[in-house]
Amino acid sequence: MSVSSDDEPLAQLKRKCNLRLTNFQTKINKLQLYLNDQASNNDIFMIQSKLDSVLELCAKIECLKLDYYDITEDEQIADNDAEFEKMEDDLEYLKVSFQKILFQLNTADNVQMHKSRIPNEVFVKLPDVSLPEFNGNIDNWSNFKAQFDSLITNNSTLNETQKLFYLRSVLKGDAKLVETQEDTFNSLMKVLIDRFENKHLIVSNHILNILNIEKIHLESAKDLRNLVDTINKSLRGLKLLELEANELVHQILINVVIQKIDKETRKQYEMSLTTNELPNWDKFIEFLRKRSQVLENINGTRQQTRVKITSYGKNKNFMLKSTSKNICMLCKGGHAIYNCSAFLEMTPLQRFDISKKHKLCLNCLYKSHKLSDCKSKYSCPFCQGKHNRLLCRNQNIGSAPNADMTPT
């Protein structure tokens, strides 16, 4: 179907917005690499330059978000919001990290120059650095404590009263409800450590977060990014607990994660391996990142635009209704959804959720009517219920009689 001349400018705007989004994500990745690998060089001017870049990206992404709202369909806004929220979280982490480094460098210089002149009782005003907050989520405790210790606990220019003030100011949610017998910094910090520094539980949660990543059935840039982000967050949390991943762990992770990705991405990865040597973890993660960018670029250039039709003839209307049944709601392929390989790979519960999401008849899996209006004479061969055999959770569908002959 050709794109109408009215929709060509819209398609061009979408492509430009997608390219800008990819460019911003690349810059964020470079800033993250610098923070991890080079920020320890203590070059105050370079750190300030990187911080300025982060602030500039924050402003540009906010403008891009507004542009997306003008060209995005209502049903896609939620996905775009989630993607922008992830980028904003990454930028917030970068901003705090660079500000923390600048704060430490400036504090070290000030202490060296003015140590003999600073009275112990003078209240030290901290620079405008956003302190990390803690809401009681045990998964975030290690990261919070590491940042708070660097900024406040180990700051020799602050007295105990000041440290207590800053600690109370960053506690939110359940963490804010913690009470102590003594109103001191050390007492409050000890109670927090006793309650939230449960290393066994934290490690278990991080490992389960990786093992419980939902399987990706179809090629998706967003799902691949979320998968990589979940893994990196969990590994970063484990590293804060001084649990380093060795080669054995990397090989186990590769085999776990490769079961979570879609078939085409797995095929492309297997084809990228040129030797019989063990796959490399860092290269595997980099492959997934690049694969996500490729899928994003492809989706940006191939994205279909809506064609506005002002009038329909009876014959055209009939053709649209009859052909729409053969368009898969899941992968947009030229087949009914009950013949879709991605749909068949799902569990009955997942297939049920997909059917409800797309408002399909739960008996024949077509969209033209409700279950109560379905005229199909078939019923579930497992339980005789009024639903499609693919949605039945009583038995394995492979044992159904004539399972391949009818859709229900």
C-alpha cells in the first residue's frame, strides 16, 4: 500500500525523531563508558565538561519528547514514555555521579587550603548536588549506601548533627518510618544497615531478576534494551557487594540469556561466532546493544503510516473485512494468529493475555465479534469449554485430537 502525499511529511518527521533518539542514546552510552573507565583520572575540567554534556542532553531529550507527542499515535505514547523515562534515569545517574566527583575534588582542595581555619561548629553548606534517595527497596540499598557514604558519611567537614540531617532528608517510603533509640547519625545508620543490608536476600534478588527476565518472542529493540539494562543493573548491584563475575559465571549467563532472546536474534548471534572458542560475555552484551539499535533503525524506516480513506465502496469494504482476518495481530504477518509461531511458543496464560489485549474472540481467535456472539461449532477438546484449545490450561495442546486441523 503506498503512503499518501499527506502522510509523507509525517513519515519524515518520525524518521528524524528516531535518528535523534538513537544519537542521544549513543551519547549517553559514551558518557557511561567514560564514567566507568576514565572518571577516576580526577581531571576536574574534563569532569565539568562531561557534566555540561549531561545537562545539555537533558534539555534536548525534553524537546524531543514533545516532538514525539505531536507525531505519535495514542496507543504508542506509553511505550515512548517508558523509553524516555529510562533515558532520563540514566542521565540522572550520570549527573549525580559527575556532581559527586566534582564535589569530592572541590572538597579535597578546600580542606587542604582552609583546614586550619574551619571551626568544628560551623555548619558546612553542601554544593547543589542531588543526594541519592532510599525508599526501602532492598535491591537499591547497596547503591544508595555507596553514594551516600562518599558524599556524606566520609565527609570530614560535616559533624554528626549535619550528617543526621542529610540522612533523614533522603529517606523515603518505608525507610522513613525507621525509628531508633538514640537520635544520632550512627544509631540511625546502624538500624538501616541491620534492616536493609541483608546480603543473602540482596544477592538472591539480583540473581532472580536475571533468571526471571521474560522471554522475548518477537524482534524488539525495546525488549532487548530492557533485557540488557536489567542484567547490567543486577551485575552492578552484585559488584557493589564485592561479588565479581568470573569466566564460569559469564558462560552460565550467556546460556541463560540466550534462551530469553527471540529466534532471529539468537540466529544472528550464532552466525557472528567465527571460532570454536568460548563466547565472550562483553562481546555478547555489545552484540545485543547493537542489535537493539539495528532493530530501532529498521523500525524507524519501515514504520507504516496511517492512510486516510474518506469513502468506501461496498466491494472495498468487503475486501478489507475479509483480508483483515488473515493479518496476525502479534507479528503483522499474513496469517491468522493461531498459526503464528511466536503465539504458539507462548504459554496458554500468555496466549490468553494476548487475546484479551487485542480483543479477540476467545473461541475462534478472530476480532470481528465477541465470545458470546461466536458461531463456531467447535469447543475445547480438553475440557469441552467455550474457548480455543490454545488457551486451555488443562492439558498439553500436543495431545489434542485433530489439533492441527481446526483453530478451536
